[in-house]
Amino acid sequence: MIYYEKHFEYRILLEYLQKQDEFTTELKRSQLYSERAVEPKVFLPFYNAPYTLPRKVEIERRKRLYLSLDVETLLQERGIITSELMPKYIPADKVVTLNLPNQDPAPFAP
């Protein structure tokens, strides 16, 4: 039942985006995701020994570290151009179908 509800919400969002002039694959903040889904992943026990770092403190430290970083700057430092990885803006009239038999599996420009 949960899968169906998420799939239904995704379809509504997809239909809304396709009604606009351009369809974009750029990630945007949405109400579909909870705040817990974007918390840093920490592999520490929930119950810890005395005088060891508590899990919640480590999560908060990583949140502050990640908020201080700028993704665009990090990508530029490493020479990564995201538009070459996958196009962000696709015209609404162009239909892109992937993984069809006897066709290029990645029809985007290298």
C-alpha cells in the first residue's frame, strides 16, 4: 500500500512537471521527502558506552559540516560538468526512451 501511494504521488509530480514548458531532471526540494530522509548516515550504535561520542552529536556535527560545503564549488574544483553527465533540461516535445532493443542505451551526447 505504501509503494502504491508513493508511486501515485510521483505520477502526480511527473504530470505537473510535464505540463510546464520544459521538463527538468534537476533535483528540487519537495514536500514528498521527510527531513529524516536527508539526515547524514552515521554508522554508530544507538546505545554507546560511557565517555564515547553519542550518535546524535555525530549526526549534528555532520549536518553542520555538510551545510558548510557548497556543492557547485566542489564540482568545479574537481572539473565535473553535470550537464555532460545527464542533460538537465529536455524540451517538452522531445520524448526520450531509454534501453530500447537495437538502439544506443544512452542517447545523450558524450
